[in-house]
Amino acid sequence: MAVVKRDYYEVLTVSKTASGDEIKRSYRRLAMKYHPDRNAGEGRAEAEIKFKECSEAYEVLSDEAKRQRYDQY
């Protein structure tokens, strides 16, 4: 089973023309929502997966060089 990567812009709910500030704001909002410490019980595993996905997307989109490389593909 192959892991399907979602579009990083879709993960962070921003447009492809989003500024660095917009990306940071969206990441912070989602990170607070899905942080494992804030989610207990049944939804914890899913929240943890979404938190990691958001963190990975932010890592790429917040770095200008990585973002350019990502946008090429």
C-alpha cells in the first residue's frame, strides 16, 4: 500500500500564492487544533497524524528554496 501525499497547500488550507505570514498563521491555527496534548481519547491518533502532516507541509512551504522545489513538481 503506497502512502498518498496530500498537496501541502491543501493541508494548510492556503492558496499557492500565499505569503509566508499566511502560511505561518494557518500552520499555527492547525497545530493548536491537532496538537496531541490537546486531543485525548478516540481522536488522538487521527489528530497526531494530521499534526505531523501539517508540520511537514509547514517545513516545506516556509522555506523559500524547498517551496520552489516543491512547486516545480
